[in-house]
Amino acid sequence: MTLSSQPLPVRKTPSARPQPAVGGAWEASADVTAVQLPEVRPGRLPRRVPVRRLRQILCLLPLLLVTVVAVRHRSVLAEGFAHLGNAEFPWLLAAAGTTCLTWVAAACTRQGAVVERLPRRRLLATQFAAGAANHLLPTGLGASAVNLRFMTVCGLPLARSSAALALYLLAESVGRVALLGALLVAFPGALRLGTLVPETAFGPLLAGAGVVLVIAVAVPVLVPRVRSAVLSFLRTALGEARSVHTRPARALALWGGAFAFPALQAAVLVLVGQAMGLDVPPAHMAVAYLAATVAVALVPTPGGIGSVEAALVVALVAAGGPAAVATAVVLAFRVITVWLPLLPGALTLGALVRLKVI
């Protein structure tokens, strides 16, 4: 058997049927509906906002907000810096150092709220940037948004990141109120509540709290979707809290930072009071600070700007300080804790956005 040397036949494939030109037989056909497409130039796609350009805008947004806030409160800034010039420098230096420790305490609390190990340097830088964001947006929203984004970038699912955020807020609130209660028990005469909150205001405050509580309970009960979402979040949050408290290191970081953060903030006010010569015992100044911050916790102003100052002045006067000196102390305290870190914090926030850390 021999093989044939003739080439094998090549099977021809049917050529593609030429399409009629647009505007010719295609338009004349009654079976085809004409579809108008957007006019696109050859070789070019429709314009879209590049992600890089959007990220650059987000980097510059904190600086713009800082400028707006500083211009709106320029009189407070000028008066606060004027009072700083008359204060004793060593006490102010100690107050600035204690302010830096508050970011360390916040980083410890954030780490204690999650089981996974977070990158330390990025976590600390995020807390510094979150402090600036917290003073540019309504109270708590700026810092919460920055930390929520940081945890999701680190690989935590959104549900667990939200649960960790809720655990942090709960621990910080418990630590602040517990410190205030302990100091009030130890120093019962530190604050005259009659001058801080009039007796006629207790009724409306209790009524408002009751209305909020009723709404918070009624909405999940009456709306099934809200109820299922709340129950799902509570299951996730309880599971996260249980996992954190099974690790002693995480529980110590969570509650240690939750108590250290308000204590350090109160210590900054005490140091500024000493620098300005405020004739109020240090423990009474700490009570005044904790009481004022608890009172304005629900006021939706950016970083409590305006409301915190007023509450602190009233609280220091209620603790026995002269009104003029108390006002100077509060302005100097807010300059050190808010205004001086605001610009570098905004720059850090923009850098973290640019580096895709948040």
C-alpha cells in the first residue's frame, strides 16, 4: 500500500457575507429598526473621570475644609493664640506632649477592637488623620469614616469593620462615663450641677431621651427589613466582641485605651489650666472636662467646635473658676488639641488617600 503524493483537497469555508453600507440597503430594509449610537470619534472612547484625578481631588479636599473652618473661626483662633503667649511654656509643652499620647491611646483602642493584627505605623497615622477629619465633619462621622475605610483596606469585611467600629465607640463611651462617675464619687463637690444644667432643663432632656429611645425601638419592630438588618449586625457585633475578649492582649488594649483616651484629654486641660494660672483644683478641672464632653456628645457639630468651648467654659465656672480665666484656658486648650494638629492632620489624611492606605 502506497501513499498518494497528491495533495489533500482543501475544504473551502464560506466567506462572510458583505454587510450593506450604513445609509444604503440597511436603511431601506423594513425589518430592521434603526438604532442611533452616540457619536464617537475614531480611536477615542467616551470621556470618563479618571480614578487618579478623583484621588487627587480627595487629597486636596481636607486642605480646603481646613481653610474654610479656619476662616469661619478666625476670631477664636486669634484670641486663643494671644492667650497662649501669656502662658507658662513648660506647662504648654507638657500639654502638647500629652495631646500626642491621645493618638496612641486611640490606636490601642482601635487595635483592641479587632482580632487581626493591624499595621502599627499606618494605624497610628490613621488616628492622627482621623482626628483632623473628626473636626471637619459632624462629630464622630469623620473619624469613623476614616477608620472604617482603613480596616476594609486592611482586608476586614465591611460587616466586621462596622462591628469593630461600634465596639470602639461603646468602649470609649463607657470609659468616659465611668471616669466621670468615679471622679464625682471621689470629689462630690467638684461640680455644681445646678449652675451647669438648670433644674428646668431636666424635664425636656428626659423627654427628648425618651422619644429617641422609643423611635430606636419602634422602627426595628415595625419595619421587617430594618429588623433583619439590625439583628444581623448585632449577631456580627456580639461575635466580634466575644472573639476579642477571648484574647487578653486585645481586651487589655481595648479597655486600657478606652479609659486612657479621655483621661489624657482631661490631663491636657489640667496642664493648660496650670499654665494659665486657673485657680481650680486639677481633679475638679478633670471633672469639668468629662462632664462637658459627655453633655455635648450628641450635638452634631464638626468636632464639637463651638459647643465644646461653651460647655467647657460653663463647666469650669461651675467648678469655681473665674469666667475670664476659664475662657482663656478653654481657648488655649482648643488651640493645642484642635487647631495646631489640624493642618498636619489634613496633610496626613491627603497623603494616606494618595498612598491608598484609606
